[in-house]
Amino acid sequence: MLTLQSISKDFGELTAVDDVSVEIESGELVTLVGPSGSGKSTVLNMIAGHLEPSAGSIMINGTDVTPLSPQNRPTSMVFQSWALFPHMTVRENIEFPIEANGEDVDGRVEELLRQVQLDPSEYAEKNADELSGGEQQRVALARAIAYDPEILLLDEPLGSLDYVLQQELRRELSDLNEELDMTFVYVTHSLESALIISDRIFVLDQSRLVQAGTPREIYQEPKNRFIAEFMGDANVFPIDATLQSGEAVQRADADVDDLVIADGREEEASYLIVRYDRATVAPDLERDMGVEGTVFKKLMKGNTVLVEVVGEETEEQYFAEVDYAEAERLDRGDSVYVQWNEADTVAVPE
Ligand code: ADP
Ligand code: MG
């Protein structure tokens, strides 16, 4: 188990990480996600021992590793830019950590290459600088695993790859995590990546941990407005404005107060979050609540269609994700309601 106990990091006046506490079980694949500058890399570097916390401590399996140098921690790190030795062969690049561990290299390079989906007979004797970006990342991953760490730290490792390759390697990382039974701490600013591969997600914003949970919890129950918006694909309504100014209307027999109270955080709730895929669009108000407007655009989104509606009063944009059949009944300029049910809303504080 990896435990971060109230760790902070100051760089002069700037607090890069502010009182972050986290517990990660052995074998978990967790993601630190947050916008650029939120402190993700700083947390990772403190776990690796490249940075010393200004306060707090880091425990691995009950041992305080805070005073230990990186070499003396059971961690290994993979960076966005690959620090392979360009003029050495793939084999030489990977042998280095195996020998540093005092292990027998025979057969181990081959095994590691297979684990990262590279055919040893094709790749082992190539120079690192002959490899494509994706292949270099696979070798860097093999080298990090060669240290046989308990915890693999990955700092935006797919950041420089094209989209298709990112998806492929993301999938492989997730498989590898299961196969090796190694803890992975993965850093990304891409929520999509985090949602797809993680057992649990830790959301950082402005140096602080703002929410921890499973992908499903984070996606469906964002704790504040920032997370809801960061997750994307959500309509965000200020509750006071929405309920009192008439921006949103309720169906005659729906109880709007319940909308807010249902979530149990009514005293602090400032915004109502309605995910695009929980909303729909129709000429009549059939669900509990809705916003009146005009169909502006239909955007194809694979299996579904994203309908953009411009608010009657507010001229704001609202979105609902509907299936093709529903979308076909709608035309630009139609008067409609973007609408949703009470059960499909989440009330969040500022
Ligand atoms: P992220 O990885 O989430 O993009 P970082 O952890 O790299 O964020 O940085 C968090 C904050 O700390 C940023 O404001 C960054 O400029 C600052 N920072 C990071 N490393 C240093 C450093 N070595 N010296 C001074 N400031 C730093
Ligand atoms: Mg970073």
C-alpha cells in the first residue's frame, strides 16, 4: 500500500501541492488527473523521491520512505519524453536496470519486450534512435518494469503520441497492470484516459486533491463545479438563477425543490449539473424540468447525436445527447425543451 500523508510542496512562495492525503492499494491502477499546473507531476516526483516534500510523509507498505533516495525506493518512473540512450540497442537500454538489480539478463530482455508487445527477434538489436515514437515508449516502459518496482509511476506517458496509438497503448497499460500485479500511478490531464483505464481517480485542482473516487463516481457525482466542467459533456445551471429567474421551467406536477434536496447537499448547492447524455430534446416538456429554446445544430457523435439548443431567454447553449431516431425528428429552428428528470441531476457547490 502506498500512503501519502498530508504531503505538501512549496517552491518559494508557490505552493505546488497542498496537503494531499491518499491511500493506494497494491496492484491498483490509479490516475492523478487535473489541468496543467495543478501539481500532478510534483506529487509523482515526491513519490519517486526526486523531490522532497515540504511537509508530510510517504509510506510504502508501512515503511516511511520519505528520507530515501529514488534508488532506494521500490518505484520506477516513465516520463512523457523518453530518456532512452539513443545510440544503444534496445537490449542494452533494457539490460542496464536488470544488471543494476543484480539479476541474470538471460531471457529477461526477451520477456520484457514481449510484455510490451514488441517482438524480441525484430527489436532487441535495433538502436533506440531507429524506433518510432510508440516503439520508444514501449521500450521505456520495458526498462521501467525491468527494475521490478512495486510501484510504476507514469507521467503523461502517452502525451506525445497520436490518438490511435494513445488508445492502443492505454489499453496495453491496463492489461499490463493486471498481468504484473504492480501498482500503477498514472498522471494525465485527459479525463477521457483517466475514465477508461483507472480503478480509481484522484482529481487535483490548484494544488489540492478535490475528489477521489471510481471513474463512475467522479463522472456521475462530481463534487463541485470545476470537476463537472472538467469532466466535460455537462450542462451547468446556477441553481438560483435557474429556479428563480425562470431560465428553467418545471413540468406542472414536478417538484423543483426536490431536485435540489434529492442530492442531500442542499445547503451548499449552487449549481445543477445535467450531463448531456442524461438530457433529451423534444417539442413538449415531458420530463421533470427543462429549458426552452431553439434547435441550433446537430453534431454527429458516433452512435449518438449531440443536439445544440439556444436558450429562448438566455441565449446560452444547452446540449442533449440523443439517438439517431430522435435527432431525425428535430430540425434547426424548431422550438423545443432541453429536458431531464430529477434523478438525472447532481447538485454541487461552487
Ligand atoms: P502538473 O504536472 O499538474 O502540470 P506540476 O506539478 O508540474 O503540475 O506543477 C505545479 C506547479 O508547481 C506549477 O505552478 C509549476 O509551475 C510549479 N513548479 C513545478 N516544478 C517547479 C520547480 N521545480 N520550481 C518551481 N516551480 C515549480
Ligand atoms: Mg506535469
